[in-house]
Amino acid sequence: MWFIIALLVGAGVTGLAMWMRSSGMNTKWYDWVIGIVGILLLLFTIQNFFGSGLEGEAEAGRMFLLVTGIPSLILLGISGQFLWRHSHAES
Amino acid sequence: MSKFHSVVSRRDFMKGLGLAGAGLGAAAATTPVFHDLDEVLSSPYSNVSRPWWVKEVDEPTVEIDWSIMSRYDRALNAQNSDIEDYYYGQQMIDARNNEDAVEAAKLAAEEPGYTRKTNAMHQGWRRGSRAAMDPGLSWEGPTKISHEPMATAKWQGTPEENSKMLRSVMRIYGAAWAGFEEVNQRMRDKLIIKNPTARYGWKFVYEDVDQGYIKPNGDRVLPNKQMYAFVAGANEALFNIKTAPSIFSAGNNFGNFFTASVYAGTFQFLRHMGYQMLSDWGHQTAPVNEGGAAVLTGIAEQSRQNLYVLTPEAGTRINMQTAFTDMPLAPTHPIDAGMWKFCQTCAKCADTCPGGWISFEKEPTYDPDPANGKVTANVTHAIGPKAYWLDAAGCRMQRKLFGGSCHVCYAECTFNESRDAMIHNLVKATVATTPIFNGFMANMSAAFGYGQRDKEAWWDESLPIFGIESEIFARYK
């Protein structure tokens, strides 16, 4: 499972970087920081959610979705929002 | 067709090769190089490995005043019914008299944890599997199996080599943990108990003999010559502990199987190597207080709960026994994994104890708390450590009130979790490194619902063999 996740994340980040380069998009350093933290938090959530399931701790799994999953989506949303604003500001 | 070219210059490429080579050279210089297997055996790298956040220290994290400690009389501990009655009188007697009826009622009603199939599994384990692994525990060796001939030539190895070898052997036989110590004068004067619980009627004594033995009056003789102690810890199952309280939630339910295996196997192994092994290896006949032995040999740290100790790998889930041998062994040192420090903030065991028998004190003390207004120092508690003190007689009464089984504190400990979710090792590593998040971590343990679980849920889960997550220990030596 983690191999596939790593492939997807790697492909996604690479694709994003290539698209940003080809569209001449300017990014700030904090765009990357927020985005990377968001991805790491999302991966952390996924691992602990499924790990908790394997341990039989369903409640803990749900708490991970709430406590770390939602913030990860918020961070990724913020990062995406910044990218969108940068691309529109330039055009 | 487009031609693709590298943006790395020849200069940068050669520079990169050089740096990589220098890095490999540095790595090689710091890596141990062995010329033969003897060097492998004696290398410190080959002996013990624990999780990286576990530090070895010279003194246990629990402070100990050795000047006030003396050999403990286990006839005074709370597992003696006269001591139980001394503290709680008729209340205790009533609880004892009703204990079987309470359990029978739960079984008749098939309450969760007492259903017919769960009880059948438990009885099958106790009276079947565990009974099959009963070599007959005795100071002079197993009573139900033939003793291997004692080798005339003693195995010659350095203490470090012997410790490594014995640790590996004990692991195969079922011990997830092994700790070693020299039997020095302090151990003889303070740690080896005077006698087991009252019903046995014999003592541990010392004599100038080469081989330990049992005297006609039952006294166990430990030779005065240089001896060594080894502590074997078997992992307990988590699935049953989390059903507490239930018919099979006892914290030493499953590990007993493996400690019996370690007892018999190690006895025979040592005889093949030309050395003796002495231990009754029993719950009430153990020659030292096992928690103390585990703390002093670096297997675990002290806990707030005061009866169990805390292992970095598996929390409360350890079943320990101590034996003596004359095979030279290199001592293992106490550890600091931040767990004792964490206990001072956490108190989840105290919060969840049904009877409130676990201390809520902020600071540990050398002076044990009274139980029901009566002194416990050197009665139910061996003084010496600066600890939090359990009302041991009250705890025993609580078990009776529940029909013979409680163990809620075992289930609730924050350090029990360790298997699949990465958060557990992250928490343990953080706790071991800095205490500033201890309060937050303790609260999260409760908020995330760790601890007691649905008592019948395990029937629908995939379980490891014997219920023991031995894969955790396969990562460590």
C-alpha cells in the first residue's frame, strides 16, 4: 500500500511542479512549506487511520481523521488557494 | 527528434563522485569491522538493541534509598489472606466469600467477558495449553521432566558473550526481555526476599556450597560463591488485557506459558553448558520482587500503579521471573525512556481504577501511604524506592468484588500501545526526549479511546499466535 501511495504522491508532486514550471507560475517559499506540511499530515493521518484499524482501535482511527486529517486538508486547501491566487495575479 | 542533455557540468559531476566517495569512506570508518565470529559475539553492538529512544543509565529513574531497604518478608504482602483481613476486616472477608458467587452470576448471565465461548476459551487455555506447559517449578529444577546431565566441562566465554548467548537462547524459549545482574552483597542483603508468601513455610538462605539445593526443612539454599541473576520477561497479550475486567483479563494470563518454557529450556541449556540454575520461578515464590528486578536490570521503569512495571516496547505487558546461575554474566543497566517521569503527569491508571486504590499524589515519597489507616511500610510494601504507593490490600479486595478479576489499570496504561499505528512510537520517542508534552499525551490517550475495549470484539479480529505480538520484539535484541 505504501509503495503505491509513494508513487502517487511522487507523481502528483512532480506533475504539479512540471505544470507550474510550464505555466511560468511564481511561488513563494511558504506555498511549499504549507503544501509539504499538509501532505505529510495527510500521510500521517492515513497511516494512523489504517494502523488503528489493524489494532482494532476504531475510535482512535476516527479521531485521527478528525484531529489530523481535517487540518491536513485545510493546509492543502490553503496551499492550493495561494497557488490559484499567484497564477491569477500574474495573468 | 529532440536531443536531451544533462545540465550537470563535468566539474560538478566529478565533485559529486568525490563527495559520495568521502561519505562512503566516513561511513566505513565508523562501522564496526569484525575479523571473526568471536569479535562479533563480544561486540557491544551485538548484545542488546532497544528502541532508539531508550537510554541506558547508571541508576534507575526511580530514586532508591538503599539504607532503609532490607530483605522483604513476603508473608506480609497483600497476597496473604491474613494480611488482607488485617487491613479491611469483615469487608474483605465478605468480598472473599462472595467472590465465586459474583463470578458464577456473571457467567450465568453471559455478561460480556463472561460469555460461554469466552469462558470456554479461557478454561481451555488455563487447564489445557498452560497446563500442558507445566514443567513443575522447583528451586533445583523442573520436577516433571528429566534433567539433562550436567556437563563436566564448563563453557568458557566472557560475561558479555555469555549474556548475549543466554539472551538469544531465552528469546527462542519465549522471553521477549532478558536482564542480568551480579549477585552482590547488596542483592543478598536487600533484594533477595527472606521467604515467599506464608503458605509455603520456607526461607531463602545462604551457605558456603558449590551447588544450591533444597534443605530437608524446605529452605532454598543459594551458594555464597559468586552467582549471577537473570531476569526473564515474557510478553503478555494485549487483546485479553483490554477486556478488563473479564474472566481472562489477568495481566499474567498468557506470559506464564512462555516463562514456563523459558524456565525449563534455560535450565536444560545451562546444564549442557556446565552451569546450575536455581529458581522456584513462581508468582509467590520468586526469589526477588520481580518489578524491582526488572527496573534494576534495565528491562522496565517504575510505574505510578506500583504493582506493574513499564516496558518501552509493550507497557504493562510483561510476565517476569528471576533465577540464579553461576555462569558469568555481564550486568545490564537500568533504562530511562521517560516513562517514570510521564507517570508523574499521567495518572490514567489512578483515574480509571474502579476502587481508587492507586495513588493520585503529585510527588512520589519514600514513605508508603497507609491503607485504611494502617501502616504499610515493610508490610505490604518493601520500602526503599521513592514511589507512588498502591493500596495493595484494597486492590485485592476490588478483584474479589468483581468476581476474581479486575486489571483495569493494566488495560488503561498509555504505554501499552505499540503495534501498527506509527503514533505510538512517536509518542514514546517524544516522551523519552522531552516531558513538556506529557500532559497533552496523557489526555490524548483517553481522548482517542485507548484502554479498555469491547470485551468480545477480539473474536472478530485477526490475532497473532498465542495472542502475543511477537513481531514487535523481532525488531529488538
